[in-house]
Amino acid sequence: MHLAATILSVVSIVVLVVSSVMDFTHNADVVASMRRFGLPVGFEVLLGVIKVAAALGLVVGLLRGHGHGGLTVLVGWCLVAYFVLAVGFHLRAHDPVKDAAPAAVLAVVALALSLVA
């Protein structure tokens, strides 16, 4: 595995796990965002499950070592879609740019991961 892919995978795993903990614990900011987005109560739990699944996919990719690029690429592209949709929800809710920026940055990180894996 390329060093860049390893670094991007580890960074993504950490961010996904921390973010999923916020989803599972019904963090007030996350719940407020779900309300602004018009999503049903408890939807953040589903998002947490998606993030954990993505993190596990990246962990498996790391553990498989050389030649695992297919799984990492797949997870990376799924994360690109996830975070682009997140940016779209922020824009649709007329959130300030500072609220949509983390999702945009994570979409770029996932894109980079997909391209270097």
C-alpha cells in the first residue's frame, strides 16, 4: 500500500469513528443538523452505522496490505458520495460555509484516498 493511502486511510478511520460516536450519542449539534435537514428523529444513528461500516472497510483494507486497493477504492468512492451529499444538505439548509466545510474537506480526502489506493 502506498504511504499516502495508508495515511489517508488512518485519518479517515479516526474521523469516521469520532463522528459515529457523536451520532450514536445523539450529540446536540448533530441532532440540530438533522432537524435543519428535515431528516427524521434518530436518523443520525443510521449515519453512524454507515460511518462505522466505512471505517471497518478501511481497517480491513489496511490489514490486507498489498493488493487491497479495490476495497479501499470502493470505500473511498462511497465516502466521496456520502460527504458530497452532506455538503448538499448543508447548502440546502442554508448553513454557513463553516458548517459545510468539514464535509467538503472530507470529500476531498476521500477522493484523494480513492485515487492513490
